[in-house]
Amino acid sequence: MKKIGLIFLTLILVSCGASSTKTSVANSLYEVLTQQSDGGASIRFYEILSEENEIVMLQNDEKLKNKIKPTDIQTSNFIVLNMGEKTSGGYKIGIESAVETDKNIIITINEIAPESGSIVTQEITTPYCVVRINSKKEIIIK
């Protein structure tokens, strides 16, 4: 009787035992490091940074220095999106979508303007965005 009770108790403990499930967090294709309404360039341009000396410039920036690791230089490209000088607040620039193909990555840019008639600050702004692309493939911007 003791053996049956011991076997039954063992089966209950094994069936109720904790199991570990491993979840892998898939790295997304891109990550927005900063998106600011002011502090960008006065002209509209997009710049792809892929070389070490270009990325060092980002590492020295106060808003970005803790977000970029030295190993990112070998595994990632960076994009600086500048919307240019705008006469009011409410403008934003960012990435709408990113699609990876066999040879390259196609980035679609999203520029947001304030709705007409909306109340926004009346000051000169220079919206910009810095994005890390988690790939070293060629980047095409649309």
C-alpha cells in the first residue's frame, strides 16, 4: 500500500511540476532611437550612416549615447531623418514601414503635418528622427 501511495504521490508531483518555457524575443527590423520636434537640421534630408566614424557622431549625442552600443557598428545601420525647418509645431517624421528583401531593406518614410485649423505652437521647429536598422543590408528610402 505504501508503494502505491508513493507512486501516486510521485505521479502527481511530476505532472504538476513546473516546466520552463523559453520565449525568444525576435529582434525587430528597426528601432526608433529618438524622435524630436526640434533639434534637427534646417533643410530636409535623409542620411544613412553605416561607417564607424559616422556612428561615433551619434554616440557623442546626449540623447543617443546610452542607446547605441559599440557592437552596433558591426550589426546595424542608422538613418537620420530631418524634416527641415517648419513654421509651427505639430510636425513629425518617422518610419511608416520597413520591408526586408534578399538584397536590401526598403524603408517608407512617414511625415506628419498638423491638421489645418488645429492649435499648435507658433515657433520655428526642426523635427528629426534617428532610427537603428538591425541589418547591414543596403537601404532604400521611399
